[in-house]
Amino acid sequence: MPRRTIRIAMNGVTGRMGHRQHLVRSILALREEGGIDLGGGEKLWPQPVLVGRREHALRALAHEYGLDPEAVSTDLDAVLADDSIDIYFDAQVTSARQEALKKAIAAGKHIYAEKPTAGTLDGALELAQAASRAGIKHGVVQDKLFLPGLRKLARLAGSGFFGRVLSVRGEFGYWVFEGDWQSAQRPSWNYRSEDGGGIVSDMFPHWEYVLHNLFGRVTSVQAHATTHIPRRWDEQGEPYEATADDAAYGIFTLEGGAVAQINSSWAVRVHRDELVEFQVDGTEGSAVAGLRGCRYQHRAGTPKPVWNPDLPVTERFREQWQEVPDNDGDADTNGFKAQWELFLRHVADREAAEPYPWDLLAGARGVQLAELALKSSAEGRRCEVPELAL
């Protein structure tokens, strides 16, 4: 079967997400499957070129996964000048992303990037506008949309199951150890605002695209961001002051009138089935979705609880819900890999007239929501969220 190679400069693969999700569980997983079937007897073969600051770490990754030992570089400018590179992917720390993306766009590379795409809305819009002028294809990681639980929730929403959606309630987070007596499971830069850290800038772009794609555009935000744990210990065991928010509590109004409330925290102990859960209540039914599972309860099957604090609860409320089945390979889906495949198909389709739906403008909406949420928190008021356009 003929094979078409597509070369991807992957910057930031020595980091946690870049390594595990993007390199191993996405690009290398697609290679293990023999590439992407484009139809007509043709396969698309993704060829990663590892880019970063530490050559020894890049070469170690190449050796570990049997990649070309010469396809590594610490010179981003040289990689972008290479005409054989088709796509530039960025999973660096947030503070380094915008400048690298600008260079890649100027070099005429197609762009795929982690979010947030920039530290400010102005910066994110500048990237979207530059990519549009350059005529390149561009996408932003919006992995939650492709997770099994959210795909099931989207099917319910798309079928009209909920009727009129009234509210969305989300709970996200877990306890990230401070780093003194147990090592932290997130990098220390996440807790320094000067390095682009903070749970608002990290998670609110996720909430924007989840709400936007499933239930409607966010039209206003009211948020309270705080730093619950002010002192942490870094990767060298040295104490530092946490200057970034590690928890945020947001209320969002959506186009159409629904209200969403999402709590995000790296200082909460988990008492739920999954690390993130969304409950959607509508006039005709409700559902609770996590990363993988989704349970629903229709209007006709809704029980009739009666408030009586003087008697013990006898109803088993969780047992009154049904599971959405694993159809169409839901259970086997990795959200990052699923979106990578869609984007690579989009780039490979030279006749594609439609823009990629999760592009740099969509990424800018996430930056906008995070920026306005921080403004709302600082000023103690609700902020309107204007609709963005290039």
C-alpha cells in the first residue's frame, strides 16, 4: 500500500503531556497501527522530529522508541527552515509558545498547538490572524471533546435528550502534593504566574470549548480565583512561593440562557467517580459524564425524593441512573490521538475547503475566557464575553 510521509516537528516532547499523550499515545500509537488510512489504497505515515532544549533527553527518547537518532534538534530556527517539515507542534511551557508559533507561521508550516496558545488574548488573536493571512492549516488541542465520556454526553445533547438545558455543573481537580514530603505530580512552573502558571489559564480554556461545543457560547463569566497553598517545593526540593492561582470557582452564562458552574482545584481531595465530572440538567432529562463514563436519567424515570432530615435516606440515588453504552469504539478512544488523527487528515486533504473547526481562533476564545475570569476575580464583578472574529 503506498505510504505518504508527513513530517512533524514536535517541540516540548520531554515534558509530561508532550511525551506521554502527544508523542507516545498519539503519534507513535498511530504508527503502531500502520499509519492513517486515507482511502484509495494510501496510508499517511507520521514522522516525528523531536525538538527541545536538551539534546541528551531528545536522543534518549529517540533511542527508547526506535526513532531516527538524527531527527532531533535543539535549533528551532533550523528545523523551521527545513522544507521537509510539514507541521510544527508546540507543547512547551505557555510562556514560550507564542513566539515559537509566530516563527512557525512565518516559515509557512501548518500549526498544531497545545493551549493556551498565548499568554494574552491580543497575542492569541495575533496568531490566528497571522495563520489566516499565511493560508496555512492550524489547530489547537481540545482533547476533552474526544474523550469517551464527553462523546457520550455530546450524543445525548445532539439527540435532543435534555430538552431545554437548564444548567451544567462541573467538578474538576485533585490534591497536588506540595513537594516537601511527597513529590508533586505537576511541574512547579504551574504554580508561578511569572512562568505562565495558574489553574485559570490552564483549565478555563478547556471549559470554554466544552461548553461552546456542547451547549452554547459563553456570554459572561464571574469567577473567584485563589491560591490555597502559598508555599510549595520544586523539582530540586527547594521551597518557593506559589504566585499563581491553584483553585478557581466560576459561573458562566451561556447563549440560550443555561447557567454553568465549574469548580477547578489542585487543592481538593477526590470524592467522585472521576477526576472531572459534568452534570447536565434539562427539562427532559439529566446526565453525569466523566472522562470515560456517562450516566443518564430521563424525565419519565425520575424518582420523587421528599426532604425529611429526621429519617435516614433509604433511596440509592446512584442506582437510579442508566449507563450510556460504549458504542462506536468509545471505550478505546484516546482523546489526544483522536484529535491528532483528525488534524493530520485535514492537513493531508489538499482539497479541503472547510477550515478546521478547532483552530487558532477557537484557541483564542479559551485565552479570552481565562483572561476575563481573572479580571472578574480581581475586580469582584461579572464580565461579559464578547464574540470573537478575525
